[in-house]
Amino acid sequence: MSRALNAENVLEAGGRLAAEAARFTSFGWMRGTSGNLSEVVTREPLRLAVTASGLDKGELAASDVAVVGPDGEPVEVGGIEPLVPSAEAGLHARVAALTGADAVVHVHALNAVVAGHHWPRGVLLRDVETLKGIGRLAHDDEVVIPVIANSQDMRELGDRFEAAYDPRTPAVIVADHGLYAWGPNLKRARHITECVEWLLAYKIATR
Ligand SMILES: [Zn+2]
């Protein structure tokens, strides 16, 4: 995606992020003020619109958005009130940079945390129709959702993500924490998040 980095485009992204956040909150995946969503506004230099920190994700307005650079550091944009980005914005930027995704979803979905607990070396999935929803095959395709250890240091977490990343699999579980999923746009990232969560629920239910 390459739009100009201006207030209009950031607020438009903020509106889309707020709508997605309300949807995920309704599923119980963004309890309290947890989780965050982002969209790439520009690639060169990398700038992301990300949901602001500390807010109820079911009640966001379009203006509840922060802008960050490649290390998750806040970037000022004229006409936008500078809000504090989540500390996790640094991992969003890392995911967007490495995968080329223009939208990143991070939710504290319970099934992701439970699956990470049961399969700390990765969650193996195969022969399930819903795998098609994340761009894989419904038969004879071994899919591993990587699991990485949690950290409060986004650089360390980013390094773990990079080491575990498989370009065929658009999601990663952060152990004892939650799920990251990504796609070329927010709607696709939503579909991937929902399919991965379902696959993890299925895996847990059939263990
Ligand atoms: Zn989190």
C-alpha cells in the first residue's frame, strides 16, 4: 500500500481499525484493553497506523489511532493528536516489514494461549477444510503455526518471530500471551485470524 502519510489517510485507517477491533472484542478476543491492530500507511519509510494504547477496543473512534515507525516509535503527523501507541506496535512493524503484509492483527484469543501451552514447539495442523482459509491445502499439507516465547522486549520478540517465520503460514502464537496474524489488507487479516482461531479450537477439542 502506498498512500501519503497525512491526517486524512491515518484517520481513514483508524476508522477501519476501530471497526475490526469492535468485531474482535465481540468475540472476547480483546478483553480489558488488550490486543491491537495496525495497517501500513506508507512503506518508504515504513509507517503504520496502530490502535492507541490503554483503550477499550470495543469503543474505539477513528481518531483513537497512533502512527509508528519501524521500531514502534511514535511518529507525528500534522493534524493528528499524538496518542501513545501500544508497546506491541514494535512487533506489528516488524511483522509488516518482514512479511510484506499491510495489516496486522494481535488478539489475546484464549484458544491461541491454550494451544501454545499444549504445543510449545508449534501447533501442527493437517487435513482440515478450514486450512484453505489461511491459504493452505485441505489435504496432505502439514501446517505448523509457530509458537514463540513471550517477552516484554519487542526487539527480542521480533527476533524470535523472524527465526520462527515461515512465509507459507500467516500467523504466530506468542506463548502465554496471544496470537498475531497478518494479510495484504485488514479484511484478509481478519479472515486469517478467524480461521486460525477456529483451527486452534478444533485442535484443542480433538487432542
Ligand atoms: Zn498482547
